[in-house]
Amino acid sequence: MHVQDSRWASASAVAPAGGAMGSAMSAGAGRGESSRTTPLRVDAQRNLEHVLRAAREVFGELGYGAPMEDVARRARVGVGTVYRRFPSKDVLVRRIAEEETSRLTDQARAALGQEDEPWSALSRFLRTSVASGAGRLLPPQVLRVGVADEAGTDEARVPQQRVQPGAGELRLVSEPAPAVADPVDDAGAAALLDVVGRLVERARAAGQLRPDVSVSDVLLVIATAAPSLPDAAQQAAASARLLDILLEGLRSRPQT
């Protein structure tokens, strides 16, 4: 877990600034991406796809702290091309983080809608998410979930989770105002936490999930079971093996 923790630490150092700086970044994003009134030229569209693919690979391997030059080299374009599409690194980080958060949310909704059995739904979501490599691109905001003290005053950001007596409530942990903002908007993070919370609640209510397992545990499983290895086949095998072990740890066991 130390490797993953370092990634989230590096991500916070590059995420877009809050307040006025966050507004400026959003304005930059609009100018750089959404203000067009005509379709991109074929070569420009191809470059954009190459940059996004390269960014997912580079950030997945090195974390969100990786420099834009690494993204440009992987995309086989000049760094100026990257900055023409994304006025700052903050904009690119936000784009990738939001896309991955949205993809995870869609995967969780699909599991809820297509699996009637609660444990099958939860395990399907975890297997799909780990296989897609989403754990290497989870933004820090959705991982900053913890169990707050009962006397805590931080505002609940996800539906209250049923937990064992004395364990407190699951809340998105409030921290001192950081120097930079998270690389994904609150609405996207809240949607993901909500739907994963429903998966957890169903499995727990059916007695198939350990009563002390929370949404944060499920998200950490996704992050933990996605090691970055140089060989793709070895990486897939390691992820599948690790996930099998973690799933066994999540399952409820009959009392003896």
C-alpha cells in the first residue's frame, strides 16, 4: 500500500487550485476544450486521442505527479501540442480523473442493474474495475473516505452506512483546507460513493459481506489490486490473484 499512498500524495501536489485559481482553471478548460464551434481536424482529433491515451498510461504507471513531458513522449507529440489541447497540467489531470471516476460509476451501476444476487453484484463490480486498471487512476478525493468519530462534526458526504456498534459513521473525511483542490468535482465523487454504497449495503444486508466492511474498504481493494507491472500478462495474473484473496477477506463467514 505504500506505493499507492505515494501516488495519492503526489496527485495532491498537482491537482488544480481551489477558489479563484480553480475558477481560472475551469475557464482555461473551457477555452481549451469546450468553446469550439467546429469539429476538430482529423489530425487534431487523432493527436487528442493519442494524448489522452498516453496520459492514462503515464499517470497509471507513475501517478498524477508525472510531468507533461512524459505524456508528450508517450503520445509521440511535442509538449506544445499537449498544452494546446490542455492549457495546464491541472486541466489534463482533471480530465483523466473525471473520466475514470465516471467509468467506475457506470461499472457499479451496471453491476447493480444486471446482478440480482448482492454478492455477485459487488464481486462483479470489483472484478470489472480491477481488470480495467481503474485503481491506478482513482483520484485522491474518492479515496479520502474514513470512519469518523461519533462526536465528529464533519458533514456526511455519502449515505450513512450501517456499521457495528461503536464504529461510528462512514463519512468523507474533512481535512484542513489544502493548497490545491482535488482533481475531480464533488458531484462525480459523490455519485461514485453513492452507487458503491448501495452495492455495499445490499451485500451487507444479505449477510454476505463482513459487517465492518465500508465503502472505503471496497475502493481500497480496487486500488490495491491494480499493481503496475512491466509485463501485461503478469500484471493481469497478479491482479486476478490478489483480487481473489481480497474478495475472500471481504466475505462474511458463518459464526461457529
